[in-house]
Amino acid sequence: MHLTPEQQAVGRRNFLKAIAGVPALAGLGTAAALKGPVHGGPVRLGVIGVGGEGRVLLGQTDPAFGDVRALCDINPRQLAAADEVLVKTDRPRARHYAEWRDMLEQEDLEAVVIAAPLWAHADITVGCLEAGKHVLCEKMMAWDAAGCERMRAVAARHDRVLEVGYQRFYNSMYQAAYEGVIRAGVLGDVYHARLAWHRNGNWRRKGEPPSPDYDPSPWGYPTWEHLLNWRLYKRYSKGLLAELGSHQVAVANWFFDATPEAVFGSGGVYRFADGREVADHLYTTFEYPDGRTAVFSSIESNAFDHYYEAFFGTKGTLILRGEAEAFLFDEAGGREATGIEVTEKGSGPVLEASESRVADARGGRSAGGSSEQIDRLAAYRSEIAGFCAAVRVKRPLACGPQRALGSAIACLSADAAAEQKTRVRVGDGSETSST
């Protein structure tokens, strides 16, 4: 969604005015908000899965909160790359493991960060929880509803912290928008939200195996291609909804204070007929209680709209764009709206990108004419520090398993709806069509 520079300039002032009365916004940063872990020292961490997303988490782990002792990955090349992240951030190399169970048995760990492929989330998380470890697991919560429920139940039974990687809940811009705009009623009655994540490119990755005789089949991947491009195969992935849409559905659930009741869906492999099994274009409509609707689209043929969440109310419109800009529109004044850019002075280029922000993070897109880089990874730092604070001093989680479950169940239902090109009741257990 594009605005003129003039609209953005006006917007900065108005959005700031809307959130000016929100208490403690200045304390939402990691250093100010999370003082607990100094009492008892940093949490002893292991990381399972150190691909692109895992290395983002590794790079954003403040050693004051988390002491990374061990790394686990079935690809030795990823382990070497993870060591480089530690060295670049002046931390010692960690011990390496190919099997996560071996890591749990041989290391004195308090908690584990999991960034393995989606299909493995439930089994690894449950294994770690049953071993007495606290867990921060990347989104989506699990590949299926049963896995999500199993994770939540085991965490409760063993009284362990379980957080799921929806970093928007730790993003001060979203927190300010929720407190100062949504809860304050600035938008009036909100009946519609638009969630978009548009890209122009092939999701397929290219790369050579770590050695000519490398065999990933003991871990469930019959070929190197299946491991490298697991996101494109239904056995391991839930496609665009899990990797991108679940972030935005989590925000819609948060801001609507509800979960959807039903969802329409359609989509398919329309552009890249290259053997992938998950859609490259996806369109879903989520029906919430009280006549509210959220529409999610994700396409891989045009990047003009980029990615954003927009909430349309009787008094105004709120747009959260690229996890770094917020715009507030007065319905009476049209697009003489507001915007605020979240920047971190002197931050330099972003180190690396997760799947959901690869294009921006590599270059650190500037906005509104600013020459400063936008640090979209600050929320990751707060998320990991917040998780460590929950472990060390029982600080409440910003997301937690219940919110993560709500997003997962909605997205799993939407995936079923898109497969069937029909309407599906959310969370009915069967995920079959309903009229």
C-alpha cells in the first residue's frame, strides 16, 4: 500500500499524537523492559535448526539474557555459518550436534530455541519440554492441530515456558498501535481488515549439498532437494499461510480480540510449475464474530504492495506497513493521514533475513526519505530477551501458546479451504467444507 511523501509526513505527527497518552511506551525496548535475567545470569540456551531463520534468532540473542551453549542442525554447512554469527557478535563458538536428543542429553541447558522445518516443530518441542527444557519455537506453532494441542498440553503439564515466534507481539510499533489506537477506540467500529504479503519471485532456493555423498534421508528427507526446499512440499510445509500469513492472522486476532469462525479460500500453483506442491498465489477471507472480516492475499508475481496489515473503521484507518511504519487516517479527512517510521539510529545494515523479510533485511530499506536503516530485527531481540525473562523471573509472555494456537488453527483451516476452494469452519476438527 503506497502513500505519497506528503501523506507520510503528515502521518508521522498524527500517529505520534494518537499514541502520546499511552503509558510506558518508552520502556518497550529490550534493555529498559527486561531487567530480570541479571538476577541469576543469562539463560543457558541450545538452538535447534540454524538455517536462515535460526541464524537470525542466534544473531539477535543478547548474551546478557541468553548464553548459547550448543547448536544442532543436520546440515554441517549451517552449523559453520552459525559459528560465524557468534564470532561476528563476539561470542564463543558453541558445541555442534546433528541429533537434538544427543544435545539434550550431553548439555546442561535450561531452554531451547527451535527453528527447524514446520513438520518437526511438535515432536522436537514436546521432546524438549519432556526433558524439562523451556522452549521458544518458531512460527507456525505446528504442522497440524493435533501437534499444536500436544505442545500446549505438555508445556502445561511440565510447567515449562512455551513461546512461539510471532515477533510482532514484541514490536513496540504494534504494541503502541494496539494500546493507543485499537483499545482507545480511535478507529471506531472496525468491520474489515486487509492482510497482504506480495512478492515477485520464485520461493525455490538453490544450493549445493554440504558434501557429494550427503544423505538427509535418515531425518525424513528423501533427497537434498526436499531438505533445501522443504517449504514447497506439503509433507513438511503449510506454504504461504504458515510462513507468512500466520504472522498477520495473529495480528488480526489480537486487534479483533477474537479468532475467526470460518474461512473461504482459493489459490494454486499458477506461475511456477516446477514441481512444487504448495500454492504460489493464495486468497482467503476470514469471518470473525460480530460481522468482522479479514482478507489475506499472498502472491508471487508482483511486489508493488509489499506487505502490510490494514484495519478499516467507521472513524479511521490504521495501516501497519512492513513491520516498520504505521499510518493513521481520519475517515473525515481522507488520506491526510499519519505515519511513523520505527528506526534505530546507527544500527547499520540488517545482518540477515528470516523467510518473511528476506528482501528488506538484506538492504535495510529506508522510508520517508530517511537515510537511516530501519532495523526490523529489534522485535527479535525483545522476543528472545522476553522469553529468557519468562524463564528466569516468570515475566509474562507477549504471545504465548494460546495466541499462537489461535493463529495456527485459523491458518490450517484456511489451507484446507484453499485446497477445496470452499468455505471451512475454523477449528471444528474435520476442516471440511461447511455451508
